[in-house]
Amino acid sequence: MSNMKGAKSVFHFTTSQYWSRNGFKKTTILIAILLLLGAMALTFFTGRPKSKKTEEKTSLEEIQKNQKTILVLNTTDLPEFVPDEAEQTAIVADTESEDENASLYRDWKFVVTTGEEKAEFEKISEKSDTVLAIVEKDTDKDGNDLFRTRVLIPNGSSVRKGEAMEAGEFISDCVQNAVYEKAGIDDAMIQFIMMEPTFRSATTDDDVSLLNMLIRNILPAILGLFLYMLILLHGQTICKEVSIEKTSKLMETMLVHVDPNALILGKTISITVLALGQFLCWVASAVAGLILGNVIGKNMYGDRFVNRIRMVIDFLRDNIGASALSPAAIVMSIIVFCFGVFIYFALAALGGSFVSKPEETSSASSTFVFPLIVFWLITYFASLTEADNLLRVLRFIPFTAPFCVPVDVLTGNMNLVGGAIVCVEVTLVALLLIFLAARIYRGLVLHTGQKLTLKTIWATICGR
């Protein structure tokens, strides 16, 4: 293609010039180091166990005072399966106990209760440190026994959902042991293989659950912040790079050797590659920090070290969907994010093509900053208000797709084929913007330094 002659040279020249700037290098390296150290510290300090000295100094009375209570309501025909109070107290008092659930007993007091579920839950509704666990028996479609444990957490409770789930899982294990004992030695293995005891938890208000808030509120906000930072940091550079030769006296000579399409495409792709390379370097540093923090913790504490970051990821993967946070979903999410950056950088190049005087470069940033803010707010509030019909439309609008599609693909709400379609759509629109910018760039060369009017711009676009 003759109109792309020189694009490769423009790309290499712009890349070498931008990379050689000390500010770009220093910012990239400094933030990468901070993210590496921060991620290491986060993984290490949240996963290290409490020191034994601290546990030995804590008296039995103080431990019992700080214990949370979980009421266990058994609605099945199983015999009592929760250890009695004396056994729990003995394990808590023995600081050298080898019981694998010793730390759980120090945090929780398991109390057997009877009665109706609604009445029992009302009794604890005003208690901030008490939850209710209900053990139920059901049968699956093949007639096999199925035991479930549900945990109800009152509104305003200080008990975190993750803590309650850990206690609920322990109760489910106790149920399995009770079934094993009731079935007998020979039949227990058959019953254990056929039975699939599961743990399900519920709060009294699912709409404000942690998982729902994370997906609908936090992830889109974080994605919008990352996009805004990248485009704000590098968007003005594209405006400047696109317009710098245009406002000089060498422009007529430039156009003899480099077509405007090649000039703008080369510069836009160059800055996009550098910006995304910088961002991916930061992401890699954060991931490396999480891995190193886990390695250091495991080497220092062995099996006592608990990687809570991995626990959160596993929890999200188990509760969002099978394709959520899978390697393919993560890769596709990053690809869509990259193309989203590219389309806004193309918009920045379009703004730079309108510049007729050097001092207008800063004001041209509104061409991409204002649409960036507007489209992000539309997408964010659509997600916040759970406007699913609107979100389905926004996913396929090129300027709003970068704010919702990466999160939807990452959480399994959108398949990989849909993500690929959005990438193609965003790329085509971005290239259209670049070719439009090139047409305006060429047509307004003779108007450098003059005040532009809508009539002049329209005539330029139409080729007159």
C-alpha cells in the first residue's frame, strides 16, 4: 500500500525518541519496583501465621471472650456431630494441641441448638458475633442422600463472610464423619462416594454481598481508573507528536516522503505499544511480587503459611462461574483492554490533526479526555444500577466496550467469541479514526496558524 509508505520508519523513530526520555524510563522502573515490593508485602504479611509466643501469652479466658459463636441447627436424622463444649475447651486450653482445627476452635464456639430456623435467626439478629448454621438433608435426582450446610449472617454482623464459610466447611466435615459412622464400615465408603456434601452460604441480603459489590462496583471502577491513567499520561503525547511537524515550516517537505496515513498510524501505534508495554510491565511486577511473597512465606513458615490472595481468587472462581478467571479469559480480557487503549489514542490523534498552532496542543486533549470520562460514567452507572439491557448494548459500542467487556470476559459474563468480535469492531473504528485524522491533517496543512471554522473542516473532510 503506497499510502502506508514510511509507517515503519515513523514507528521506529517515535519509539526511540519516546523511550529515550528519562521521565518515561524512571516512571516505568520506579512504579514497577513499588508494585513488586507492595505485592510481596501484601502476600507475606496477610498469610503469615500468628507467632506461638503470642498465642501462649493469651489466656483461656481472653480467648473465650473473643470467640465468635456459631449456632448449629441439625434438621437431619444424624446423631450429634459437633464436639461438646468440654472437648472444645480442652483443645483451646492446650496450646500444644496437634488438632488441625485447633485455631478454628480458638476463633469459634460451636453450640448445638434446636427449634425453628426463623425463630433461631431472630434470636441472634441483634448479636454482632453470632451466626446460624443449618444442616439439611435432601435427595438428588437419583435418590441419593445429599447433605447441605447453610450459614446465615445477620445484617450488621461483625463476622466476615469468609470466616463464616470456614466454620461452615468444618461443620460439613463433621456431617461427613457422622454419615460414615452411621452407615457402618462396609457401607460407609459406598455412601461417601455417592454422596456429594456441599457447603452453601447465604446472607440476609444477597444484593449487597461482597461478591456482588466486587463485580458490579469495584472491578469496573478499577478498570476505568487504569484506562484513564494510561490515556491521560500518553494521550497528550500523541496530540503533540501528530501536530509537531504540521505546525513547522518543514511540513511540505515531509508530505513528499511520508503519507499522512503512515505518519499518524506510525505515531499512534508507537505510543500505544509503549504505553501498553509500560502497563504490562507493571502488571507483571505485581504478579511477580505475589509469587515471590508466597515463596518467601512458604520457605519461612511451611504449611502454616496461608496464601490469602490465592484463597480470594479461588473463591471468586468457584462462585462466579466455570470460565471466570481462567487463563483464556484473562488473556482475552487483557487483549480487549489493549484495543480499548488503542481506540482512545486514535481519538487523541484525531484531536492532534486539528491543531493549527503549537499553543493549541494542550486544548486538543479535550477531544479524547471528555469522551473518555463520559463513556466511562455511562458504563459505570449502568453497571452500578444493574441495567443489564443497557449493558448488553454498551458491550458492542466501540467507545464503551473497553470499560465493560474486559470485566465481563474476566468474570464469565461474556464468552471469548464475543470478546474477539469486540476486538475486531474496536480495531476497525480506531483505524477509521486514524484515516479520518490523516485526511484532516493533509487538508489543513495550508491553514496552519489560521483560525479554523466548521465550514473549513467539513470541506477538508469532503476533499474540497
